[in-house]
Amino acid sequence: MVALALLGSTATAPTDPSVVRTVEGPVRGTVTEHSRVFQGIPFAAPPVGENRWRAPQPVRPWTSIKDATRPGEVCLQRDLFAPGAPDRGSEDCLYLNVTTPAKPGRYPVMVWIPGGGFVGGGAPAYDARQLAERGDVVVVTAGYRVGALGFLGLPGLAGGGQFGLEDQQAALRWVRRNAGAFGGDPGNVTLFGESAGGLSACAQLASPTAVGLFDKAIIQSGPCDLHWQPGGWLPSEPAGSIWIPRAEADKAGVERAATLGCPGPDLACLRRLPATALLTNDLLIAPAYGGPLLPVEPGRAVRAGYTQRMPMLLGTNRDEHRGFLYEEITTQRYPELIRAGYGDRADEVLAAYPLSEYPSPALAWATVSTDALWSCTAHEMAGHLARRMPVYGYEFRDRTVPGLDPRHPDTGAYHAAELPYLFPGSLPVTLNAAQSALGERMQRAWAAFAHTGSPQWPAVPTVQGLDIAPAGIGPVDLAADHHCALWSRVPH
């Protein structure tokens, strides 16, 4: 315990590993034989009242020991996949959780940004005990504002369209201040996330105000240049991008404010509304670029070299878009969708993805979108980044992972399927022994990257396949498997 007391900020009682003194005040967590867990630690003031749609404000310090044995609320959100289900969470949600190995040490810190399409998700879903114990790392999982509360834009509103990204930076600053108190090394911080969390890491890589807040990055299923043609994201959706210009966010915010009875728009009026009135059923709300935090769209920043330089680990899942089979696609509709999306290049796409090769038109469409939106976009991004920094690629390929929707049993290695391998319990699935063994391999690789800047396999252009036996773990030809030569020619 003397060693622990000598690291960074000291614990309040060196003989009590459950109590740690942060810069803001002491907290008491839960200690087991293998780990320590501290939950519900505030890293910013509650973003309510006048703090709604305002940059995260400092926490009011405390002196008595704060209970940190239960997680804080997730940020207020609507369940988009269960219409009529109660809204969940709270507007008071800027809390984080810290998980450490039980034994004293000075460990790399891994900061997890949850996914959820920028409209849902939250830190409490991610149990980091296995990752911390097996990898000898300190894991921080942080919440951030989502939906309209996190990304509303309005003309003249400082930080409009980017409040959730500001929350993430506030959490990273908390880590720099306080990691040492938990046995973490504040000079060795890896930012990682999946889906919207991975895209958030893209934004932070491209953000001038995030410089110096982290040292390595892992992007899971979050290619920085994610965009799509008509019918590419969902069959009924128009063309779009994960990012929008600030002016577009402001225009959408003005329209939304008017529907809520606050024309002008009247910010004071909007702040008086109950938070639940601001929730929408949009599947995806795009963060805005433009301004000091994110001056350039992140995909463009990657292509032009306007990002921080650091070791990177990035990858996608083999069947990403099978997780988005929400609509019926018939034999007739499949070619119609391809022609609507790819115009005069549609015949090339249909020749590469003939219906005869797939069990259903829906799986044919999902394969096209997997390759165009995810796999080849990430492959191209890795090539751009690798010209300036060490980059390691992977593809999660376990097609035996249990699915989430019994109506679509053949979802393969779908979007988010890797999460329970890294964070057991993060999805409502049970892994078998072979899958759990793959999960341990992945946890150790992610932790090795946090320790050394390498997951212990060759850098790009090698792409490491992550699968159970007999396919196992080893290099794969992602570009060939996903027709990336075609997608280098066809706008997507």
C-alpha cells in the first residue's frame, strides 16, 4: 500500500484501498480480490437549468467521502427500438466509472466512449473488470450528452452541435487530473470507443482543443469518413453523413425549436421545457463541425493530415450492416435500391453482388452496405493515417456470435458484435467457451496496445482477423473480401 500512496494524488487512507482522494474530493468504491471499481463520479456539474446547452462546467468540490459504489444515470434518451417504452436516464448524467486492478501499480489508462448513434447508450453498460484485471490497465467509462441535449445547434449558441464532444473532453481532462490517484499513468492515456464512440474518437483526433488529452486511440466500427448514398444506411433513408456543417445544425435547431413553441429561437424558452420534450425518434443525430472544437469534418481531416499523430488501432466487423436489417427487401427492391444509390455504376455493383450468391435480398443489400460504408471506408482511412503514424488494423470475424433479433438469425459478425468479447454483459448474449477465449485474446491485445502502442501484430497494410477456431486469429485479405477495388472506383 505504500507504493500506491506514492503514486500521483494519494488515497485518503493508505490502508483502505476502497477510498481514493480525487482533486475534487474523496470517493469510496468497491474492492474485490482482483479489482477496484469506483462508479458515479461526477466529472462536470449537472448540465441542467442554465447549464443546458452550455459547455461542461466545473464540479463543486466536496470534503466528505462520496459513495462511489453505484453508477450515475445514463444521459436522457429514448429507446428507438422499442416504441412506447419509457424514456430512460436523466439530464443530470455527467458521471464516469473507474475500474483498476486490485494490486497497486502504475498502469496505462483506457478511456471508453460508449456508442449509441449519438442518441443513446451509456457508460454503466460496460463492465470493465475483466479488461482491467487481465490487461493491467485502469479503465474509465464516461457518459456524455446525447440527442438534442448533446447536439442541438442554434445560431449564435456557443458550442452548438458539439456539447457531447465537449463532455468527452471534460472527462479526458478529469483523467489527466485524477488518474494518478487510482494507480493510473496520466501520461499514457488511450481513448477508445465503438460506433458513435469510435466516431467520437475521430472527432477528438481532429479537434485542436483535444490536443494533449490522450496519447493513443482505438476506433471500433467508426470510420471517420462514414457517409452513404440513398438507400445505403436504411433502404428508406436519403444520402447522408455522420457529420453535418454547423450551419445545417443551426437550421435544424431553429426548425425544432419552432415545433416546440420556442420560435426565434428563444433559448430561455427551450431551457424551461422539460427535458423529455426534447427527445426525438431520429435514429441518428449528427454532430456538427465548424468552430474551435471541430473546425474541419473529421473524414476530411484524416485525408488531409489535420489530425493528431499517435499510435492507432482501428477496425470493423465482417458483417457490420447485417445489424441494420430493419426493413423488408424483396427480390425486386434490391436492384432498385442499388440503382438509386449508385446510378450509372449500379451495374458494376450488381455484378459484384449478384442475388444468386446470397440467401436473401436483405443479406445482399447488407453486404453491399457493409463493404461500401464500413469495411472499405475504414480500409481507406487506415491507409491515409498510416502515412503519418503507426496504424494497426483488425476485422472481427466471428459469425457464431449470438444475434440480437430472432427475426434475423443470420446476422453474422454484426455491428457491435465484438462488444461482449471486450466487456462481458454489454449485450444481452451469452458467449460459449470458444468465444470467451477469443474475448480474452482481444482484451489482452487491446491492453497491449495501451501499454506499448502495438497490439502485438504487424502494422497496416496487414489486417488481423479475429475469429474462433478453426479460422482463428491471423492476417486476412480485407480488401479482397469486401471488394475494395470496386469501391475505390464507385462513389459511396
